[in-house]
Amino acid sequence: MRTLIITGTGTGVGKTVVTAAVATLAATAGDRVVVLKPAQTGIEPGAPGDLADVTRLVGERVLTRELARYPEPLAPATAARRSGLPPLRTRDVADATAEIEHTGADLLLIEGAGGLLVRLNDDGETLAEVADALDAPVLVVASAGLGVLNTAALTAEALERRGLTCVGTVVGAYPDVPDLAEQTNLADLPVVTGAPLLGVLPTGLGEADPERFADAARCGLHPVLGGQWVPPLP
């Protein structure tokens, strides 16, 4: 089973849309795909979360699983402490991964909460520890505008220092009319991260129907991720 960790340069950068886009292309190619959300915060029990968005965008071809949910929109460690609920631990994700592999899945996508170093528990474990425990590569979802070069570079540096593989970066929500920073960032992101730009998805894609979503995913993701997108020339 192939495993890919999906993190972001921050919150609200389009991680769920990118996760769904990778999932729909893999499923279309015939893979049995599972999307795992280790920790969901800011959602009450029983309310639809990120995985509901994945199912809405991709359909029932993809299986989903959530391990922990906390009602307050905070880092998982803080949200768990304040709620009194058990914190998520790296071993929980590793155990779930082993169970999923035994089902015969071809591809497991693990979507983190927030950025790479957001704490999962008060022991200081983060998504980086999950990637290390699973020996899994990491895809970074970046915002489009001013300031992303710094957060993307910091994320890439944190991965490199831990000996983790950054397969590349995807811009999760690119505007129809980009400003100067948004235009130039497409060329600069590979430079500051040392990893290829593997896609640019349009803003608002999370509201698309499954057919339009699949088409946009194909047009917006690099062949490495199953799409047809070609990076712009420098």
C-alpha cells in the first residue's frame, strides 16, 4: 500500500480539496483509496467534517476514516486537553494504517490538521512524527499569496531536518485573477522549498459537483499525482 501524508503551510489553504483531488484521480485509475483524517477539530460530534467533503467531491469510490474529533477549533493537543477527551497519538495512526493495509487498499492519503508541526498531544507529537513512523512522503499544500514563500520554506526545512521526503507542493486555491505575488509565487515556490510544484487548483473548487471536480483535478495536478498539469515555464 502506498501512503502519502498531506499537510499545509497553515489552515484554510485547501488541504481537503487537494486530498480529494488526489483521491479522485487515483480512484479513476482503478486504485482502492482510503482517506484518513487522524484528528478533526472544530466540529461537533455527528456533524459533517472534512471527510464528508471528500465523499461529496469524490463519491463513494473512496473510503474514509476519522480517528479523533474535538469540538473546539484549536490545535489537536489543545482541543483534546480542553475537552477532556483522549489525545491522538502517533501509534494510533500507525495502528489504523496497518488495519487499512490489511483491507487491501492500494493508496492511503492521510490529511493532517493545520500545518506540519501542529501538536497532536501534550507529548509534542506532530504530523512529522506520523510521517517518520510510517516512513511516508509528504505533500505540502500551499496558499497562493503574499507570505507563502516563508511558510513553505519553513515547512520544507522542517521536513529536511527530520530526514522526511517532500514530494512537492500544490497550491490549493488559486484565484481567477491573481495579483503580482500570486503570479510570481508559482515560480518561486520550487526554489524556496527545493521540491517541485505539482499542481495549482482553482479557488472555489470545493463547491464543484463530482464530475467538474474530477475534470479540474485532472487539469490541475501534475502527472506524478495522476493529472495532466504542466508547470509554467520560469
